[in-house]
Amino acid sequence: MNAVLAVRQYVSKMIEDSGPGMKVLLMDRETTGAVSVVYTQSEILQREVYLFERLDSPSREPMKHLKAICFLRPTKENVELLVQELRRPKYSVYFICEYES
């Protein structure tokens, strides 16, 4: 299977599974790169994803009106960052997905 198509379908499924409403895509360095290769910003905006954030960014503001789709590699660092995030949630609900390259 084409790798670009596989990632595109996976991201599309994550977005669909989160249901209707405004969303943020919360990613790590590698998943940010993967998404930028398979989707244009205008394409993903049409799917109600209005914000793209890095989990490791210290300057993220709380936005309780957004759903978070967490598209992360299953690394120790990401798990630790996600635990910290969930202790003090910035978004209304979290959908956690993993990416294995």
C-alpha cells in the first residue's frame, strides 16, 4: 500500500471518529511532518480541524471549546507529556491515537 495514502486514510479516520465540532490536532515532531505531507491546510480545515499544536509546546493556551485529536508516536517522552496534559486538560475532550512509523 502507498504510505502517503495509508497515513491520509488513518488521519481521515481519526477526524471522522472524533465526530462533528471544532478540533485541534495535537502532534509530536514526527506526526506533524507526516500530516503536512498528506494534507494541505485547506483540506484539513474543511474537516473542522482549526488548530495544529505540538504536544511539547509550552505556550499552548486552554481552549475548552475544542476537541483534541492526539496523533502521537508511542514514545516514553510523548506518554509523559500526555500524562501532564491530561492532568491539566486544555481541551474539552481527548481522542488519543498512535503513530508507528
